[in-house]
Amino acid sequence: MKVTISVIKADIGSLVGHSVVHPKIIEIAKKEIANANKKKKIIEDFFVINCGDDLELIMTHRNGIDNKNVHGLAWNVFIKCAEEAKKMKLYGAGQDIISTAFSGNVRGLGPGIAEMEFEERGSDPIIIFMADKTEAGAWNLPLYKIFADPFNTAGLVIDPKVSKGFIFDVLDTKEGRKITLKTPEESYELLSLIGAPSRYVVKSVRRKEDNEIAAVSSTEKLSKMAGHYVGKDDPVLIVRAQSGFPAVGEVLEPFANPFLVSGWMRGSHHGPLMPVSFSHAKCTRFDGPPRVIAAGFQVANGKLLGPVDLFDDPGFDYARNKANKIANYMRMHGPFEPHRLPLEDLEYTTYPEIEKKLKDRWKKI
Ligand code: F6R
Ligand code: MG
Ligand code: MG
């Protein structure tokens, strides 16, 4: 019997600006899921956590992806939490509840979603990455390294079960289209697209040999859904590991180097993605730098064993130090690119007003 992992997340308000989810909201979410499931059994197991100001519902069930009952459950939890957040006057209460018209699926309503369904293996490790103050394209670089870069993943070279390659499903968020590319044979074409993460986003990765799902990311673009700025996507990613997939350590390895992502202050700056423990998922300096946490679980008979806080490890101290150095260096540029995003990617902008104000003062050259 197949198991489905659903990670559904939303920023429904936070404590001290956009820093963290209030512990009371996490308790409400846990209670609401448990109560709803008592009335009608929808899910097998769940875990609630926050990454910065994002509330993350990690659920296992037998209903497949895009299931009305599972999405409905998550939606009701967010509505209840947002109500309480409003009462508490938490900052940005209800921020990601863009539409209130739930009709069976939370896609397009505000929350971010990553879901995958698979036949449970003899032993099935998964890693759920959750990021704050960045966008969905932030997973492009690590996904490429995990599944297509032999300098990252030794298994691509020395494990016959991994070396046949992978298939990447890529979305073009500008044109609203998608494409499938295979590695290693189409690596250059793939890189040419996903190297532009503000436009092209890896949605999922499958194993070439048997089409088995290996990774799924959330790709909701909040700013596009709302038509105006409502916050970066702050994406999540589910990756399967071991026996025929990259090992846990190979999946974590790309985060040992804090690569630059867009997001950070006002969703409008480039900065390093810092891998942190659960307790350090709290964006403070200049509302950042952007953070990522990794929760490791064993999926066992539909239940979640764990989590293990995988970045809570001195092995990632160097990455954190380096991220702080990069943050200093990037901050030095103040309002200049490449720290500030190019004009067309800014989430907040006074640019049209400035253009209007100065329009009669330009002289032809
Ligand atoms: C970035 C983010 C924050 C806010 C910033 C301004 O994703 O959430 O950096 O953009 O704190 O917030 P407002 O406009 O709510 O004052
Ligand atoms: Mg927020
Ligand atoms: Mg956030």
C-alpha cells in the first residue's frame, strides 16, 4: 500500500515582525490536526514545526497527492491558527491566506505544498528541507548537485543503483509551461535553465531507471498569486535517500557551502542560505540571512520516525561561519546590486513612482 508525504506550509503570522511562529500557534496546529483526525481518520501521522515565521505541517497518509480531505484538513488548521494569530495581534496575521475560497485544494490559495506518493521500501529515509526568507528556485542548485553532480554525489560514479541518472521536471514560472530533462545527457541544457532560479524552478526529480519519485519541491509563487507582494515563497523540499537514491550525507552535502539565494530583507536581496538547527531558524540580522533546516525521518508503516535535526551538527559550523562572512560582504553593498535584486525581481519597489516623479527632467543623449 502506497504512502503519501504531504508538506503543507503557510506564514499565518509571527512573533516580533517576521521572525518566528508563536509556540501557542504550533500547539493549536497540533491540537487541530489531532482533533480533526479523531473525527474522521484522514492521516496516518504528522509532525508540526516552524522554520522562522512559516508554519509547516508534515503529514503521512494513504490518500495520494492533491487529496481534498488532506488539503481541507491543512486549510482548516491554517484558518484556525490565523484566527488566533489575529486575536494575539501577531505580525502579518493571516499573511498567506490569500483567498478564502477553499474548494478541495489549497494550491493557488496561499500555502506552499510539496507532496509525493511511493511504495514504502524495507526501510525508507526521507529528508524534509524547509527554508525561510527565500524563493522556490533556491532548491535548484542543491537538487542539481544531489542528483546530477558526481563531485557532490559519489553514488553517481560508484553505485550502480544510482548511476543510471535522473529526470528533472522544470517549471517556467514566467511563461507557465514545463519541461522534462534527463541527466547526465541533458545536463548542460538543464543548467542553462535552472541557473536562472527566479524564473525556472525544479518541481520534481525522478529516477530514470524506473521513474521512481526522488524529490519534490513546493513551487507556489506568492507574489504572482496575489498580484502584489505578500512575501517570498519560503519553500519546502522532500528528498528520498539511500538504497538507490543518494545517501543522506550526499543529500545534505550541497548545503555545506552557503550558496547565494534571493530573498532576505523585503524579499529583495541576494544573500547566503545558512543551514541551521531547528532552534536557529530565526531570521534576525537584516531579516536574515535566509535559513534552511533539514528534518530527517524514517517512514515506517506510514508513520514518521523522527525527526533528526540534521543541520544540528558541528559539520555545518564552517558553512555557518562562511555564511556570516558572505552576509557581511553582501551587506556592504547596501542598496546596490548584486546585493539588491535587479529592478524586475524586487518584491517591494518605489521605482515606478520615482520614474513618474523624474519623467520631465530627463534629457536626450
Ligand atoms: C522577507 C520578509 C521581511 C519583510 C520586512 C518588511 O520575506 O518577510 O523581510 O519583507 O520585514 O515587512 P513589512 O512590509 O511587513 O513591514
Ligand atoms: Mg512573515
Ligand atoms: Mg517566512
